[in-house]
Amino acid sequence: MKPLLITFSGVDGSGKSTQIARLEDAIAARGLRVRRLGFWDNIVVLTRFREGFVHKVYKSERGIGAPGKPVARRDKNMRGWHLTLARHALYLLDAVNLRRVIWRARRSAADILILDRYIYDQLANLPLENLATRSVVRLLAAIAPHPDLAFVLDADPESARARKPEYPVDYIRQSRESYLRLAHMLRLTVIPPLPLDEAAAAVEAAFVEELERIDGSKRDFVPAA
């Protein structure tokens, strides 16, 4: 049986890393093997070129923002029709490479594959109010492997900005709306802004429900041999 594919998406500071770690613990407690992939590290193509471009052209600061140590990122929050066209092309390359990486990962010994971010995080960065862009979004979503569970972690923009101060709060508000719109378009599973334990319980409940669905009964899921 091929491994389950589970993805986590959401604005920066929405708690993806924390919820992934909690789910990994729950998976391990069931005796299942899990493999985690990072979208930027393992999927995105031309990473050095893309990083170098935003640092040189937009003077984006390097590093990851943390409470007390804000970072002024200028990359995905930059707008313009030329950037949208470039993103269409780059995201297409990413979607094609994503198929290749997931195909190879599904041949590994893992029972569960978890993606920290997915193609959806890129699609949410496109102007979804544009009809042509929505057509591109549906095309790229069709090219990418369809996850068994695709979580979008919703978050209060101010709280997310406090946890990971990298982008202006106005941009985070716009990004949040884009994620919710995308989730509606593609029928992704939205986890509302909840306390940590409640959000983890909601994620695990959806995971268990998916295991029971594919098993066809209430029996325990059988790990891959």
C-alpha cells in the first residue's frame, strides 16, 4: 500500500512546524513510519537563483524572524504583473518536480509522508481574484499529487506576526484571506485558529478518520512491510 501523503500549509507563524511534530508523535505511537519533507528544501527548483534574486533586487533580509528578532523579508510579498507571470512559470516547474519527488518518496519504507508546506502555499501567493490566474491555479493543483490530507492552518494575523515577525501584518491578513479562498476552491481541510492542544487534536482526529476510511473498517491501520 502506498504511503499516505499529508500536507501542511498556512501563513508564516500559523504553527505548521509545531503541528507536524505533534502529528509525527501520534503516528509513531501507532507504530507507523513517517518521513517529513520540506517544500523549499526538497521540492522547489532553482532555489539559489530565487534566493539571490530577491536579496539582490529587493534587498530582502536573510534569516528567519523570531520574537524579539524581526526580519524584513521582501520576496513573496512583492507584487507586480511581471512577478505573477514569473511565478506562474516557476510554480509550474515546482509542480512537475513535486510529482517526481513524491513518486520517489512513495517507493521508500515510510507509511506516512508529511510535507511541510506544499504547492498550495505558492498558489495562495497568486492573485486569486484574477480569472486567468485561477485557471493556472487549477492546472498546477491538478499536476501536483493530490494529498490524502491537505491541512491549512488558519491563524490570527497579529498572533502569527508576533510568533514569526517577517512580513507586515497587512500582508499576512491578505495572505490569510487568500489561503481561505484557495481552501474553498480546492476543498482543503482548514484547521481554525485554536489553542495548541485543540488544534493538534483536530489534526489527529482527521488523520485517524482517514486511516479508518482507507482501511474500510475500525481495524488498526497495517504498516507497510
